[in-house]
Amino acid sequence: MPASILPQLLKLIVALPLVIILAYISLRMTDKYIYKQKQRKNIQIIDRLPVSNKSSICIVKILDEYIVVGISENGFDVIKKLTQAELEAINKEAETEKGINDSFMVNIKKLLKGKQNYD
């Protein structure tokens, strides 16, 4: 390997990870900022569970109603409107569970067993 390539290769080895780290940090900071900007008083995403790369299940608060919705690249579907008793059960279980994702998944499975169509 020629001696003139070695310094350039070392610069590349140092600069490339630095650029990748800075890009990652800036994307994370931008994502947090955009997420905070998207939160509204009347419509809020309470919790989100990614199901695949392009779809997720969310609990959405619209005014005083809580709704479980499925979101994909093709649109969204209302899965279930939550009752007050279901909300209390979710909150109680979320307090006792260690991980938010675990309790969310348990509650979604319970809710999907009694799935109703809202058209």
C-alpha cells in the first residue's frame, strides 16, 4: 500500500464514525422536538406499540375518549373504544408492570379478545 494512501485512510477511519454518531444524535434530537410539537391538547397519542416496520397499534386520547387504533402506511382503523372500566384496568396494571411495553401488549391482547367493530 502506497504511503500517500495511509494518512487518508486513517482520516476516513476517524471521520466516518464521528459523522455517523453526529447524524444519529441530531436525528434523535429532531425526533424528540417534532414529537413534542405534534402533541395537541385535544388529540394525544398516549402509547404506541410498533407491530412491524410500517404499522403500529396506538392508544389515542381524543377530547375525553380513549381509542385503540391500528396505524399502517395504508391508513388507520379504529380497533376499540375504551370504556372507563378498561382505562382503570389498564392504569392499574401499568402501575404494577415493570415495563410499559409489556403491560401495553398484555392489555392490547385482552382488548382484542373482545374486539368490536366501529364503522
